[in-house]
Amino acid sequence: MPKRGYHHGNLRQALIDAALELIEVRGPMGFTLSEAAKQAGVTPAAVYRHFEGREDLIAEGALQGYEIFGDLMEYAYQNGQPSALEAFSATGRAYLAFARKYPGHYISMFESGISINRTPELAAAAARANGVLEKAATDLSQHIPAEKRPPAPMFSAHIWALSHGVVELFARNSPGRASPFPADDLLESGIGIYLRGLGLIEPDA
Amino acid sequence: MPKRGYHHGNLRQALIDAALELIEVRGPMGFTLSEAAKQAGVTPAAVYRHFEGREDLIAEGALQGYEIFGDLMEYAYQNGQPSALEAFSATGRAYLAFARKYPGHYISMFESGISINRTPELAAAAARANGVLEKAATDLSQHIPAEKRPPAPMFSAHIWALSHGVVELFARNSPGRASPFPADDLLESGIGIYLRGLGLIEPDA
DNA sequence: TGTACATCAGTGAACGCGCGTTCACTGATGTAC
DNA sequence: TGTACATCAGTGAACGCGCGTTCACTGATGTAC
């Protein structure tokens, strides 16, 4: 574990961090390699010592995002055990918390146009994160009477879509679009109503 | 109603159409004024006869989008009358149909970073579209026992978020992210479960 | 510990490119008489 | 109908800019002896 590397210390990570900050501020397309280099205190050409190019830099940010995301989801899932319901709810909250805390990562992952199949590592990291949500959904669906049970991937997709929509429309400050309610409340209550619709919590709770 | 205008005919609209097509293909930031001009068969400088600049061109596309969107939502709402439930469901379907049919408009409206308050016309058009969904939600909420009734704007926001999430994650071809189910089914079933959770449709329907 | 050498992270200049925007212009269309 | 003039939509050249990427280089760091 080197305290400081050759010249910069850890330029590779510094570039990724700079890129993520810029992506958060300028959007995925507004991000420029040159500006990231400048922000890391380095010439644009130096970037090519660590990355193949602009796209590669973004992809690396997305990869780290999926890893953090997967960790958070897994932790939330474990933490909610042994209650399937609590585990599921916790993953929903973790989703929003991640989007809040790591907006640059979130944008790189979901809005940058980077394909999930760009590299095997990226595909694997994304699959792992997705797997946690699906597992939580599967656990939960055991509690639904078989005849009225929707496929677990379907209601996992519902929750994912709801979460993503809340993030995009109400958690991020869409210019001029005021949130009618705090995003957390919106997601929490939305999931609550949805789960009631599945018969998983009491109708008059 | 001129058959053909001075030189081009109706360059203004041709530019908007070209911009919308490009935005659909290249994303909101990948869109360039020059390319739109070229696609309309005209010099980039000609754009400035009709628009103040690049942003103005995008904003005009967004405005037309909100107008079409508002019309569709209103039509769906009216068409579902007198059933509050049917009217509400129809607006949900209309949302997805709009995103499908007018992707360029959709992106200009929700993903381009154009502020809704850029011009009074834009703000008004957006407010009208939003108003239809809120009205449908309000109508519907009359059927919920008052003590367990969430505020109408809240559950309008839920449905909006769910719809938006489905569009972003599963209707648009996110690179490498395969949809587990057709988007329509996903939205329809999601809304169904949600409404059941509100006690608006029979629990064992 | 000291010296000679190898490594390689970062430099700085250069490139070709397409961008958004400006400007004086031109020439087709519309209008007055 | 024909002519002279006004309008103004679109042209084409030019601008300054920042971009991503390349390249030969340099000089600090690490290593062998």
C-alpha cells in the first residue's frame, strides 16, 4: 500500500473521482476528459496512461458504482433478515439512498449510455446488484398465495421502476420541477401501497 | 395557409422535426444544431432566422411535446369517463404510448435539462399535462374511504414515477438491459397492484 | 551508503475536427403602382 | 399585365473555441550492484 505513487499518488482514482463529480454536475454528455484531467491537476494526455479514452473512464466510474450499489443492496438485504418483508423494504430504501449519496455513479450507471455488456466485469457487477433485488422479491413472493402470485422478476421490476422514477423525477432536482413530497416519503408510501396490493401487509394497516 | 413559403416551405418546423429525430438517436447532449440544419437541407446559419440558438430549438421541441402530451392525456381522460377508474388507467396507458410514439419529444421534455420555467408557454403546457393526471387522481381518490385516503397529488406522483421508471428502464432500449417483460404489461400490472393496494379494485380480482 | 542505470508517469506541443455563432451578402418572393 | 422596388429567408465564409487523441520528450522514482 504505497503512501504516494510516482508523481501524483493515485492518479487513476483521482481521475475517476473527478469524472464522477463532473458527470454529476454537467450530465453524462457534458462531461469532458480534458476537464477531468484539469480537475485532477494533470494534462489531458496523462489520462491515457490509465485509461483507453473518454468512454473507458466513464465505464470505470459505472463499474465502481455497481460495486458500491451491490454492496449496499446486499447489506440492506442481510440486515432485514429474517423478515422477508423487512429485507425487501430495506433494499428499496437502499436504492434511493444510493442514488442520493452517489449521484455521479448513479448517472454513469443508468444515464450515460454505457452498455452493461461493455466488459465482463461490468456485466457481472450489474448482475450481482440486480440479483439482490430479485432475491429479495423471490423471498417475499413465498408469502403470497400461489394462485395470485405474480412472477418475482415482475414485481422486482415494478419496484425498480418505481424507485428509478422517483429518483429521476423527484430526488434529482429536475430544473423547475418541484417535488410535491420528499422523495423518501414518496417511495416509502408507494412501496407500502404496492405491497398492500400484493396482500403482503394488512389492508387497514 | 401557404403551400410553400419563401424558399424552403416550412423550415421552422422542419428544423424542429430534425432536432427531435437527432435527439432521439444521439441523446439530448449529442444533438447538434449544425447537424439538424444539415438534415433539414440548410446552412447552420439559417437556423438563426427562426430560433435564438441551440437551446431555443430544443425548448421548442419540448413545448410541442408537452402540447401533444397534454392532448393525449386529456383525450384519454375524457374517453375513460364516467368511470374514474377507467379514466385514470387510460391516462397511465397514454403516458406510455406517448413515450413510445414520440421518443424525441419525450427526451426533450424529461431528459434534456431544459427548464420547465424557461418560458411561460412551456410552463403552461407542462402544467396542463400534469393537471390532467392530477385531476384523474383526484376523481379516483373520491372512491377511497376518507380516513385511508392519501393525498391525490401523492398518488398521482406514484403513478407518474412508476410510468417514468418503466419507460426509462424497460421501454427505451437501455443498452444491454433486457426487459424481463413487455413494458405495457409491466406498467399495466404495476398500476393494477397499486390500485388494489388503495382498495380501489377487488382484492381477488 | 553511493553510483549508474532502467522504468515509466506525466508533459507540452501539435493535430484535425466539428461546434455555435456572426456577418455582409444575394437572390427569390411579394407588393405597389 | 408589366415594371420597379422592398422584403427577408437562406448563403457562404469566417471566427474563436475546446474537444479527444498522438507523440517524442523529460525527469522523478525505483532498483541493481
